[in-house]
Amino acid sequence: MEITAELVERVRKYAASQEKKKRYEHSLRVAETSRFMCSVYGENPEKGYFAGLAHDICKDIDEKVMEELASHDGYGLCEAELKKPALLHGRAAAVVLRRDFDVSDSEILQAVARHTLGCGNMCALAKIVFAADKIEPGRPQSTQEYRDRLFSMPLDEMVKSVIEESMEYLKAKGKTSSPLTLEFYKSVSGSV
């Protein structure tokens, strides 16, 4: 599947119309961060940009609509998603990309669908978008020095570090990580 300028523009306009202004600005930063990370880690930069741009297109929709969309991807809901349906926004976005924009690239769809909780055996593009979402320059901890340190690591080691930060953040708030995130953590820890 080719990522054409026309497709990118259609999804960009859709994102701008569906997302709140701050979220849209975040999506643009995730797209740029993903593009850069793809160039660092040997993945297709345009696929990275596109997946980053599209990752939150369903974040600001009604949770019932989100749940309905996500139900079409063939995966059941995990306990974390049942407790907090907003976590389904990536899965819903992947369904919208496939249904409304004819996106068939499995790496892009996985990157968008799994950017929130992750899962085991994610492709490199999905790992990149997962991390880019959490370290884009608009995040409070994300200084240039912080990103440079992360980007000096092999991909799985960098993603492992990002997951650890996320797990520590949740723990500090009295929450636990999803079994999907723990599975993701184990999958990147084994190859570091």
C-alpha cells in the first residue's frame, strides 16, 4: 500500500476536524517524532508520519461509538478497556482507517491500534508510534537531551525504557499496568 500525499492530506483534514486543537497539535508532533524515529531505526519514515498523524483520530469521540468501532477489529476487550473505554481509541482509529480511508497496511493498522497499551510481538513501526506518543516534544519530560539519550539506544531498549516510565507513572497514581502492556514489556525485554 502506498502512502500518497492525497491520503495523508485526507487523514490530516479528518484529524483536524475530529480532534480538539491541543490533541491535533499533539498528533502532528507524534507524526514528526515517528518520522524521525523511523529514520533512526531503519523503518519507512512516511509510514511513521502517517501512523503518528492518525493515531488519535478517534480519541475525542463518544466512548460508546469508540467501543462500537473497536468491536469490529476481531479482538475482545481486555479488563483495562472494559474499565476505561477511552483506551479503545486506537483500535477504533484503526477500524476507521481501514473502513473510511482504505488503509490496508498491517503495520500502520497495528501501530495505530496498539499505541495505547501495546501488546506482545509488535512490529517495529508499532513500537515507534507507541514510544513517539509518549515522548513527543510536547510532553513535560521530553527535553532534547532526554530524546537524544533514548534515540541512542537500540529500538527495543528505548521502548523498554519508555514502558518502564509509563508503568512508574501509573504506579505513582495507584494504578496497575494492563496485562497487554506487561506482555509488550516482556516482548521487548527479551531481546535487549
